[in-house]
Amino acid sequence: MATITDISQLDLSKQYTYADYLTWRFEGMVELLKGYIYKMCPAPSTYHQRIAGSVFTEINYFLKRNKCRVFIAPFDVRLTRNLIDKEVITVVQPDVCVVCNPDLLDTKGCNGTPDFILEVLSPFTSKKDIVIKYDLYEAAGVGEYWVIYPGENVLKVYLLENGTYKLDKIYGREDKVRLKTLPKLEIDMNDVFDDIL
């Protein structure tokens, strides 16, 4: 098989597996959603990165000496636990995720369902994050899904109840938020939405 060094060498209407994904050697990041390739947007905005970095930093500091671990993109998450790469058809790269079961972590990333996922919307990824990935995260059993709308300084928190996401609450800049996954951790959204350059 020829080495894939440019995304243009791939048929974007075809389904691929994680085994295929691991062989690609082109620049730029992609996600594999139900076997289909989705290009990641070019480098996210500075504000997007500050938001994701702020949430990551708060969680990471809180998790010192804790079995849970937090990761920031790029970090491969194979949502359905499977030890055979050629059978995995969904690989996502959430902006931030928390994994509390150390058995799900391997040298390639997370092999299974994280406990918490945060996506910071970008103009190029909003439909994917609030429709396609929402459904994938719900089906995989991600217990807590945060979606941040940076343009509006809004956070929507979805919690999984009986296999279905319910909108728990909408938060703004003035709010403090407790993670259900880590109930002793409170994040001040005013710090997250610090958009001063």
C-alpha cells in the first residue's frame, strides 16, 4: 500500500478504520467519525486556545495525585473500546477530556469512553461539535459534555441521563461551574472567558 502523504490521496466518500488512520503521514489533523474523514480546522484562534487551555489548566491542577487524568488536543480518543485497530471507525480529538479509568489509556491515547469532554466551538467545527459529535458522545456514554461558544462567552453543560443527554444548565462569564465528574472542582467562568490579549 502506498504511503499517504497528502489528504488529497484519500477518497473522502469512503469509510476508513483506525488502522488506516495510523498510517497517514500528511500534515493537518483529521478525525474519523463512523469511518468518515473530517478535516480539523486550521490552527484555532488565540481565544479558542486560551479557553481550552484555561479549562485544562484548572482541571490538571485539581487532579494532582488523582487517578483521573486530563488531556488537551491533539489527543486521539477511540470512543468504542476495541483492541483491534482495524475495527475502530471513530477517532475524535476533543479540545479537553478527562479519563478516570486508567485501563482506557495506552500509548496511542484513550481506548474507550472518557468521563468528561469539552469542545470549544470554532466557525469551521460548530456543526460537527453540536450535532455529529454530540450524537457520538451520547451513544458512547460520555457522562458529561461541555460545549463552549466563545463568541458569546457561553457554556452549555449536557449530562447523560438514561443514555440521553439533557441540557443541565447554560452558564455565562459571571458564573462558577462544578463538574459532575469532579464535584469538588469549581471553575470560575470569568477566568475562562478572559479575552484580554
